[in-house]
Amino acid sequence: MRASIRVGSTFGLGLLWTALVTLPLMAGVQEGRDRTALATGETLGELCTPGATALGQAGANAMHTLVLVALGLATVLLVLVGGATL
């Protein structure tokens, strides 16, 4: 907690721009993933790994989901550390 307060007091609202950049990117990636799945009937993992096993496709889907979650958490943490509010 002490380190986050120190970082927040150092940067203030200086990191808020990262939320403005990452949130639309994250939403765009998710929207593209959803539209592709609706149009083709296949998940992103199936499209990226056509010759892979079901385990490989599940791994690709899991990695994509983890990236989206990490982007979301990074955005929230930067806003919290920066002391800004959404």
C-alpha cells in the first residue's frame, strides 16, 4: 500500500492517458473476436490454430482471454495508482 501511495503522489493524473488508450483497444479486440465468432461459427483459437488439437485451441482462447483481463487490470491499477477516477 505504501508503494502505491508513493507512486500515486509522484505521478498523480499523469498515467490516466493509458486508460484512455487501452480501454478502446481492449473493447475493439473483444468486439472483433465476437464478430468473427458469430460470422464464422469458430472461436478465435480455432481460427488461429486450424491444424491444432482441441487443447491447443483452448490454450489460444485462454491466452487471448488472459491478455484482455491483464489489459483491464492494468488500466484499473493505473487509474487507482494515478489517483484518478473513472
